[in-house]
Amino acid sequence: MTNLDISEVVERTGVAASTLRYYEEKGLIAAAGRRGLRRQYDPGILDRLALIAIGRQAGFSLDDIAGMFTPDGTPRIDRRQLSDRADDLDRTIRRLRVLRDGLRHAAACPALSHLECPTFRRILSNAHRRPPAPDSEPGH
């Protein structure tokens, strides 16, 4: 299979060209070369970008994801790290369910003021407990 032009990669994956360049800067991907001024990528880039997307959706930082590849680009994913992330997601899901249920209660609560509602007060008391923000990337 022939190399893919950067525009083909963008079209097939939906990943912005600026993000592809950023991923190159971070060492997550590498261009196979250039045709004129346009980057060319090995077709395996599509799988690699899919793995990066899954890692991002799971909450891994770009540095974490970079560590999940060998220098030649082969995935080397620590199963314990995946299990720990799944545990983190379970905790987040439980927290979000409690928040959702509390908001639904507050929306229908007959109390004159939300501040009189014990459920809403509990939401307020837990509001400072936020998960850390993921690192950012251009265009996202």
C-alpha cells in the first residue's frame, strides 16, 4: 500500500492537520517522508491514530500514550495501567450518576429554594471534587 498524504489522513480520521503536526512534535507519530511540502504517512498511521484516540477518550495524557509505543511504533500497552484506568472510569461513572440523580431531584424538588433542599446542598458540598483536566492539544 502506498503512503497517505496528510490530507488523506485528515479525511479518513477526522484528525486536524494541526493536531497531526502536534502529535509529531510530541513524538506520537512520524511522517514517512514528504512529497513536496506535504507530509506523507505510512498506512499504519490510521491504526496508530485510532489507538491515540481511544487512549484520549479513556483519559490518558499524551505522554502516557507515547509511553504505550515502542520506538519502532509497535503498541506496548501495560495491562495493569489499563485496569487501573478502568477502575478510575468506574469511580467517575458512579460520581456522575450521583450528580445526575441529584440534578434531576433538584429540578423537580418542591422546596421553595434549592438551598433548602438537602439533596441540592449535598451537590454543592461535593462541587469542589473535580477530576484533573486532561492535557490540551491544538484545536481541542
